[in-house]
Amino acid sequence: MTNDRRKPIRWGMVGGGRGSQIGYIHRSAAHRDDVFALAAGAFDIDPERGRAFGVDLGLDEARSYRDYAAMFATEAGRADGIEAVSIATPNNTHFAICKAALDHDLHVICEKPLCFTTAEAEELKALSEARGRIVGVTYGYAGHQMIEQACAMVRNGDLGEIRIANLQFAHGFHSAAVEEQNPATRWRVDPKFAGPSYVLGDVGTHPLYIAKVILPHLKIRRLLCTRQSFVKSRAPLEDNAVTLMEYDNGAIATIWSSAVNAGSMHGQKIRIVGSKASIEWWDERPNQLSYEIQGEPARILERGMDYLYPEARIDDRIGGGHPEGLFDAWANLYRRFGFAINNERGLAPAGIEELVFPDVDAGLEGVRWVENCVRSADAGGIWLDYS
């Protein structure tokens, strides 16, 4: 199979079929910059429904497959077969599909969590390295330009020494037992499908990764977690959790993960506090970054403006004043995934080696963090050395 950077990467999907919100987001992001072109898919657990959906998307009926195994095997034998695949299925399927894709020499873009256990994640990491294939994980808002601005501000010392990170992803949409009437939500609170946690893995890993991007020099030393099932039918999985972390430099962080923050639409907020100043970002107002210097009025930095650091303007598509949000952040991630894939082929633009994107190590870190949080919480909320 061949490709160059002038041609889109031939790409397939597993899951994300008709009615899937996340499937629509993946396809929109992948196509935004013409880095990927959808060539095949196994979109649905119902083969006929999945085949019909693929045809509606414009695929050849023969390339709208009954399941991922058939797709991987058949596409591997085609001169124009897929080169990468996105996995947008329930959590319990991620490991097997990702492993099968890597075994067929495909690059992988996977919904989080990458898998359920650290051992599984380490196996996928080893396999991706042995095969020379990229594994990306979709922590979507990590691709937003104002996150790049936050990174640059920390890197350039605008905040001083980092002391505190106050992080949350706390929405209110599951304040009641909505899963009783909604199958799309039901699997998220079933351990057979969701794994060892609900909100820790589903929402908490997002601010965890963004904090890692903004504060790459800090390492978690130990953590303490407490988790609750306020909707009792969800036990043993939690719908609310608070995690306290200590970094190796003495800084502290909290992550509030919740689906029962009644009245909150989305509630992903990142606040980084330094010895000189603080910054705060909120995904419901993603184009603004609050910059607060001690003793001075707060400043609101706006996306797309010349006063931002160059790193925050690399992904500009439209000028300042025009809002960019979820779809744009995801598109930025997909563009980076594409550059990383082409870099493996020696086809990416010069200098792309320093590209930051949520890779297999980010997926592994998310799984490790959830495991440690669950261990701490289930032992009564004790401090654990991070391992």
C-alpha cells in the first residue's frame, strides 16, 4: 500500500454508525483538512443496518463490512486497502479491536479508554512500537488552540513556579437514572461494558490529559481518590469522584469527575495556579483564556489574536472573533494524527517530530490513572504511591 502527503490517508471506521454522535464527530474531524478519506467501515453490530449506513455515506457496498474482522482481513488484501482505522465502539471492545488492527499493520485512532488494564495498554504499546504504527486516543479538546496558548505560557514562565492545578469535568446530564430509558447511556454504567469505572474513565481522563499537555514537566507522585454512586442503581460504578494528586515538585492537583453536577452543561474547567499568575480555561467558552496576574485586573485572551504565542496560532482556520469549538479541536487532533502517521512513512513536513498529540502513552496513562483511582477509592480513600 502506498500513500504520500498529497493524498488523504485511506481510513476506515469500526462503530460510529447511524445515530452515533461520536461517529459523526470522528467523520467531521477526519475530513476537515482532507488528511483522511473514508474508504471502508464496519459501522454497526447489526450487519445490514451497518451496510446500509455505509452506502448512505457513499461507500462501495462491498466495503461496508459486517464486522471489523472481515474488514481488516479483506482490506489487507487490497492494493487500495485502508491504512488507518478509528474505533468508536463501547469500552469493552477497544482492546480486541485495537490489537487486531495493529496485527493487520493499521494505524489506530481509538476512543478512550484505550482498554481496561495497564497490562493490556502496555501490550498495545509494545505491539504498536514493534509494528511501527501510530495509536492515537481522542481527548478531543486537547486540540484546541487556547490549550496551546496555556502550554506556551507555562513553558515561558508567565505563571512562575506551578503550585496548584484545579481540574474538573463535571456535567449534570445523568443526575437522574436516565440510562433506564436510554440504551446509549446504559452501557456506560454497566461494568461488563464500561470497565472498572464510569466517570473517572469517561470524563476524568480528559482534564488529566490536558493537564499533562500543559504541565509536561510534572509527574504524579501519589494520589487519593473517593468515589460515589449518588444514583444507587449505578453501583459499583461511580457517577461522582474527587481525586487529589501530589506532583513530584510539591505542587498539588484535584480532579472532580462527575455526571451529577445538576445544572452544569459540560463543566470541563482547567485552572493552573503559579507563583506569579493563574490561567483558567472552560470548554463551554473555549475561545477565551483568563490570565490573572496577582495585583492586576484579570485579562481575557481571545483565540486568533496576534498577541498570542505562535504555537496558539498554528491551527488558525478563521480569524479572531469567529468561534471555534469541539469540531475544530477534534479536527486539529486528526490533522496531528495524520502528520504523525505520515511521519512514520517519512512523508510528513520537516519539524513535525515535536508534534504533541494523545498517543499510545497518553492512552496508557489514562488507564493507569483510573486503575490507581479505583484502588484508592475502594480501599477507603487512601493515599497510594502512583504506579
